Amino acid sequence: MGDAQVSLLAEAINRLWAKYLPQMEERVETLQNAAENLANGTLTTKEQKLAGADAHKLAGVLGTFGLKEGTELAREAEGLYGSSLDADPAAASRLRVIAEELRSMIANRN
């Protein structure tokens, strides 16, 4: 692939990133809210399922954009939200960290 083709591909990927950035940020927000609700003992089953689904979607899209670590973090969150959490303080803490790391990773992608 020549330099011009690489440049066009990079531009196309950056356009896609810009297009899907708001959706990715919303999904991270869902994860963050669910982690807070888990910590407070107010996480509903519906919120937990939504957070798991959003983590799954983030895992796929972040991998598409070359953010392998983001994919791994999102998969970890998906696994945690897919399990029985029952106000688990350790899980809530880990899910908060994951959400913050994902938020930072998405904000700092170059």
C-alpha cells in the first residue's frame, strides 16, 4: 500500500472515529453509572443488562480502532456485568476503574 493509500485509509478511520465517538462516550457513561449504582446498592437488573450490552459493543468497536487494551477492559466489564453482582464492593470498584480507563483511552486516542 502506498503512502497516499495509507493516508486515505487513516483519514477514513478518523472520520469513522469522529462519527462513533458520541456513541462510545454514551456507552462508557452507561458503564460508569452502573458502577456507581452498584456501589450504592441501587443497580437494577435492567441497568446491569444494559451495561453488559454496552460493554460488549465497546469491546468490538474499540478493537476495530486498534485499541486492544480497551477491548480487553470492555470484555472484563462485560463479564462482571454478566455475573451476579449483588452490591459487591470489589466489583463496583473495579468497574469504576474500568469505566474511567475507557473514558481516558477514548478521549486520548490520536
